[in-house]
Amino acid sequence: MKALLLAIMMSFAGTMAWAQGSGRANPVLGDCQLSLLPENYIEVSADKAGKIKQMMVRVGSLIDEEQVFAQLDDVEARMQVRVAEQKLASAKARALDTIEEKYARAAADAAKATYDDLVAANSGGIDNVVPTTDLRAKKLEWVRAMLQIEKAQKDRDLAVHDYQVAKVEAEAAEVEVQRRVVTSPLSGQVVDLFRKQGEWVEPGEPILQLAKYDVLQCEGSVNLAKYDPREVQGCKVTIKAEVGLGRIEEATGRITYVEQQVLYDGDYTYKVLAEIPNREDRGRWALYPGLRATMTIHLGTATAGSASRIEGRGLSRPVAP
């Protein structure tokens, strides 16, 4: 393992020395495409089927992570909660009830006292005052009363288990109510609505589309004959894009992905992706998905934490900011 890590570090150091000592110009990629990160452009759906009772957003609305934006009809689910609560209360009362056990103990004490009196009567010097069959019957009544105590204890144990089951059922009923509250998995802006208030929605059916613009993705192609993918991976980049009225917006980021496959169109090229932090400018984002941009890759700026993943070997490290 140490030898493998040493080999990786030596290879990475050699690549950096090659890039820094080559004296070549940094690659400038034209006609790059800005887009949203895949995880920042999502459709949000409901977990349960039902009619949308209340829609709290519209196209253009800004919402936070975990913010409620839709409420499905939950009348039936709330009724199930009430039923479960009543079952729970009943089960709790049975679990706490000790009347049967107390009665069984009192009955056992009485049966034992009766049996002891009859045994004492036969021990007074007069034989067979109480027939043997009667003694056996009274002893059986005493034993039955003792067993009733055990049965009362067992019934109470079962009642406690029933209470635990009823408690879980009540919690499950509450979950069913909560699943009819639709929340946003991330903060962003509503860019499309697929369902309106009053309409029916099925589980998994999209209700709206959400976009997050704080980090964009820039895609470009690098000439394989001029730049080795290893010296490009993880490098810092600078992009420039025209954002209207001749104004140029500049931003920096880092290469996060270098495609293994190459394409041929007169020259062999490979695709690279860079993540570009966006900024707010007077209530709007400075860069827009869909813009064309030029991207300059600053060779020799990769860090040890931005080594590329070696496919099939499971060697990967997070990209440094």
C-alpha cells in the first residue's frame, strides 16, 4: 500500500513538474457551454397520491431547503391518526389495569384460607370431619386461584405488548400525515410547475422543477495532441462570458472531470468539466446557464487533493476548492 501511494505521489509530482516546466501557453478553450450541475436541476414529486390542497409557490419563487411548498389533502390520513390515538389510549389503559391481578390474589388468599380451615378441622382429633373428596375439591379451588394470578400477570404482559404495537401504529399514522406535506430537497428557484392547486397527483409524479444557480458547470474540449489529460485534471480555470450589452463576466473555478473517452473531428479531443461558483449581482445571478464562454486552464495549479479517479482501481480523491 505504501509503495502504491508513493508511486501515485511521484507520478503526480512528475506531472506537475512537466506542466510547470514546459513553458507552454495555458490552453484556451473557445465555445464552451455553461450549464447547471445535474444535481442542481431536479424535478420534485410527492410521496403519496392525492389532490393538491394548497400550492404555496409559483414559477420564479425562491424556496429554501426543506421548505414546504405544497400540501396534499390529508383528511383521511388525519382520521387515521385519531383512530390510532384512540387505540393507543385504550391499549395503555389495559396495560396499566391491575384489577384482574388484585382480584386473583384475593381469591387465592380466600381459597387457601378455606382449605386451611378444613385441614385444621380434620386435625382436631376427630377423623373425617371433612371428607377427603371435599378437601381435594377445596385444594383444587386454591390451585385454580393461584393459576388465575399467573394468567392475570400474563394478560397484563400481553396488554403491554399491545400498547407498544398501538404506539407504533400511532407514529405510522402521523408519518402518513407528514408524507402529504411536500418539501423542497434543496434551496433554489422554481422554474416550472407541472401541477396546479386542486389537481390530482400520483406518487412519484413531478409537481415542479427546481434549479439552483450558485454553482455552474462549464464544458469544453481539449486537444489531445497538445495537452495530456493528466496535466489538466484538477487545474484552476478562468472563464469569460458575454452576459449582455457587451458586458463580459469573468469567474474562476476548477476542473472537476476529464473524460476518458476521446472524440475525433479532424483532431482528437477530450471533454473537460469545470465547476464555476456564481455570484449575485443586483438580485440576479451574474452567469446564466446556456451562455457560451471561453475557458482558460491554468496548468500546474492542480493540488494533491484533485488527482483524477483511476477507473477500475477505485483510487479517487475529492477535488480541492
